[in-house]
Amino acid sequence: MLHKRIGEILVEMGSITIEQLKEALRVQKNTTEQLGRLLVDLGSVDERDVLRAMAKQKGVPFLEVSTMPRLAKEEEKPYLGDIGYLLVADEVPSSELMAKLKQAAGRPIHLVVSSSDDIRNLLQQDTLRLA
């Protein structure tokens, strides 16, 4: 099964126009830059939209840290408890990484795409609560 290309997905999502895609493809001919990065650099699209398109292309959810469940309404801390599986967040997940994790984890793995900034911020929070 062939996956749709990132540009096509972004157009379908309404994140860019066909004209913006054509311009980025024209510029891409003179560079080794990936199309998503190029569209962000050109100001045509937000990085999160590119990541959402990548997640859609790979058939995995996109996770924004701001949507993580909270312990209670007044809590400001993302809550990570034992949910029966290992949640793996990566900006550009590779099948090699997934294979290694599946072998080592000893539990089901669910992959989500998230921005590297969100992942880094989540890991650096001293207020992160683990169950």
C-alpha cells in the first residue's frame, strides 16, 4: 500500500494551498531539504501541521502535551500512569526504533507523533507526576 505524500496530505488537511505546494516543490529541486521542513521555512505551514500530516501518513496519532489528562481540574501537571502499554512519542518515528522497543519492552507499544519541543518540555518538567 502506497502512502500519500506529505504535500498531498497537507493540501487535503487545508494547511497549505496547491500553489504553496508547487512553490515548495520548485524550491526543493535546488536543495536536499525535506518538503515539510521547507514548507515551514517558507512560512507556508506550522511545524505542528507537518507533524500531524506525518502522523496521518504513518497511521499513528499525533499527541499534543496540552491534551494529556490531568489528575484533577486544579492540577497543572500531566499525568502518566500505568496504562497497560508503553507510549512512545517521537517526532519522526522509525520502524527500526519500534522493532527494538517491541523486543525490549515486554508490553504492547503505542506510537504517537509529537513535536520535539513538546517531548523535551514534558521530560524537563519537574512537576511531571508518574503513578
